[in-house]
Amino acid sequence: MKNSSINHIKDCVGIGIDVSKDSLSFAEITEDKTYITNIENSISSIDLVAQKLMQENYQGKVICESTGHYHLKIVSVFSKYKLNLLVLNPLQSSKHSKANIRKVKSDPADAETLGIMCITEKNLPKPTELSDSKILIRLKMGQLASLEKFIQRLQSSVNAYHETYEGLKFKESDVQRDLAETLSKLKKTKGRMTRELERLISDLCVDDHVINDIQEIPGVSEITAALISQFDTDVKDANSWVAYVGYDVSVRQSGKWKGRGKLTKRGNSYLRKRLWGAAWGAMRHDEHFKAYYDQLRGNGRSYVAALCILAKKILRIAYQIMVNHKKYDPNIAFPA
């Protein structure tokens, strides 16, 4: 792809970037026109754009969506230049796309929508600035979550076919045994990847007082505290954190009928599992969490539902520690 450069920065009131695997569409929004430029999604191409923004002393907003991991190159380069990059959850930008009368769905159109949001959207997150070390941790967390889902699907398939073979009294071939061995190797690889991620987190977060304060919450390990410490504090309330890790509940309702709620599980599965482990540990080893758990069970909550509520409780306490600079106090967290 031929690399172009953005050329209307002086007149720009906002810049939107649509991200794909191989390319980036830049929409420069001026008072009377939108200019579209396409470049490669590569460090070198993004660096040229960042240099141009710095040379022109651009002080406006730049918005892109969080698209898996393809946007991380922009985050890496723009963070080094301390540019005003805002990374949006696609759910936030989708309402603007749906409101577009023309109903056009293309990379330039999406970039223009994001650029216009620089001007019209009041509820924007704070600028994103991440070191390469933190980006690496996010990348490995995403990869680990993908690997876990793949292993779960493969395990389910292997088990189902194994039962059918046994039921029909068919003998499994060497190929099928190789598949089971591959599954075992993948599980070992997942364990190694988890340990590698935990080492990266530990190295990044040495002697951090915020992490130490979060660790005061029963059940929360250093790794879990370090992960929570990276959460965005510029949010409306702790419910945003709950939704971020997928512990929010979705309920289907029509008229008088109301279905059972279930977890959305939209967030990162690795974070969700760490919080689940923290909730289990708190329930087992802390009297206040244990009493709360027993109360939930006594009110008819299932084992899983009760632990999910404890996990959310841990997040809400951590939110108070990070945002309102409170210390963990069980008497406040669990009032009589």
C-alpha cells in the first residue's frame, strides 16, 4: 500500500482513525470538509504521522476504536510522542454509526464517524498512554484468553467424540490419540504462558503503593492487584469495571415476562478467572467474606452466583481504593 501523509492538520478540529489488520484510515475533520488518508498499519508509517502531528503542534483529539490488538501499534507510537489519543470501546462508537442517516459502512465512513465524535461526544475517556511493557502485558493477556477458549472448544470436541466411539465400540486410531496428546501439550503451553505473563506483571509493578493497598483486600494476590491497578479510574463508577471484566448481568425481558439473568462475559477471561480465584480465596480465609457468602447462599443464591457477587465486591472495594484513595476497612465494606 502506498503510504500517504495527513496534510490538513492546521485546519483540523478532530481526527478519527479506523483500524484494520493491514491499514489505517485517517479522517481529518475540518470546519467545511473531511479529508481521508489511508496508510499501512505499521510502526514506521504511524511514526511518520506522529512526527507530522508534532511538527504542526496538533493539540486536538485523535480517536480510534479498541479492535482486538490491531490498534496497539498506534497506542505504542502515539504514547511515545504523548499525543492526545483516545481509545474507544466499539460499543460507544456504534451508536453514532447507527445514527448516521446514510447508513454507510466503510473504513473511511467509520473513520469520519470517530473524527466527528472528537467534537460532538461529551462522554469520552481520558487519553490513552501506555508503555511498551504494559502493551506487551495486554497483548499476552489477550493471547492467553484466546488460547483458553480454543482449548475449551477442543476439549469439548475430543470428549464428545470419545464417548461416541466408546458407545459404538469403535477403536480410536493413532491420529485420535495424537489429537489427545496435542491437547495435553496445549494445556502445558497455557501454563507456561500464564507463568510468563505473571513474571512480566511482577517485574512491571515492583514497590507500587497502590498495588500494596489493593492486596490488603482478602484473597487478592500481587498479580491480581497489579492487573486491577491498571484499570481506568476515569470512569463513572465501579459498574464500568464490573462490565469491563464481564461480570455484569444481561437480562432478557418482554412485557411481563422476564428471563433469568446471565453474565455477559464480554471482558477478558483471564481477568475474570483471577477475580474468581480471589473471591474463592476470600470466602475460604476471611470471616467477613465468608459471612457475606453464607448470607447469599441462605438467600437462595447458587455457589457460582455467590462467588460472582464476591468477585464484584472485590472490584468495588478496589475502585474505592484507587479512585477515592481509601484503605480497605472490613467494617466499611461489610457494614453491620
